[in-house]
Amino acid sequence: MTDVANRDILKNMKNKEFTLSIFRNDPAFANSDKEDLRIRRTKTFLMQALIRLMEKQSFEQISVIDICNEALVHRATFYKHYKDKYDLLTNTLETLKIYIFADAASDCSYADDKELFLTVADCALSFFEAHRSTIKNVLNHNKNETMMDMIFYTTEKTLKRFIECRMEQTNATPSVPLPVIVSFFSGGFSSLILWWINHEDVCTKNEILSYITRLIESRV
């Protein structure tokens, strides 16, 4: 699925329960042919179903049949679009990533590295703040290496893309190898997000951003 198609789907993923009413006079679909429309709707229903199921049980316990029953989609139709449930999970995370970081991706002309990291952090924190209940339920039922690895991998890919964009604009060569920078910030940021979701009363989003600023500026 292309980034454009994913963004089209995600225009309708903004309510708290992730219940996607995707065909409400959405202009994104106005120019799509009927086949594209059906495919997008089916994939959206499957992603919805997966998220709803993961609010109640672990990903390992969920079968393709469970997803199809929840989505009201035939099993054969599922396999037209996805190899297995892991493929669906990957597509769901990729789609969410595009939505979460859409604002940050629209303009890579950051004043400095600090602004880049804070913009990425702000996008992610805003999304998790808006959907805290759903995400918390999903994570509470999916405390396993598969889910954590996929969250880290998604964060790592996102940061790598933004850092590379920044390097191209500035023609700069970092003194630390790019994989080290990406791994360091991805691990820290993923852990911070997971901690904050489960400690909402400890600090606000703005306080988290101020702490990240202090850490970047080494004023700990």
C-alpha cells in the first residue's frame, strides 16, 4: 500500500476508539475507482478489527479467523491482501506511523537537530495523548517481545528517515555513526513513550517535551 493510500485511510482514524467510519463523504475517495475503494475499505476494516481485538487479548492469541470475524471479512479476502496476521500488524503500524508523523514529514527544514527531535517527539506524544486509553489497553495485553520489537523498529525507521533528511539539507556528516545515533534515540524514546502512557499522572506532555529538551542539551 502506498503512503498516499495509507494517509487516505488514516484521515478517518482520529476518534478515541479507533472506530473508523471511513466513507463519510471523504474527498480522498472521491477520485478512486470502485476497486481501489473496496480494497481500502477492506484493509481499514481489518486494521480496525486487529486493534479492537488487541485491546482485549494478546496478539499471539488472535487468529486470522478472529480478525476476519471481527471485521466481517471473508478469510479468503484477508489472504488477498496479507500473508498472515504479522503482515497485517506491520501494515497497521506503518499506517499509524505515517499518520502520527505527517506534520513532521511535511517539512524537514529544521533549524537544528534539537528542533528535529522535539518535533518528532511532539507528534508522537500528541497522538498517544489523544488515544491513551486504546493504546494503554493494547499494550497491557501485549507485553511481549514481538510487540516491543515492532514498536522499536517503527520508531527507528522514522528517526532514521528524518535524520537522513536533515543531513541532506545541511550536507553535514555526524561525528557519531548514523546507526548509533538512531539506535540510541529510538531505544530511549520508545521506552519513554511506554513509561509515560502508564504514568499519565506523573507529568504532562509539555513537561515530557521540556525534559527531552534538557536531556538533548545535557542539562540533567
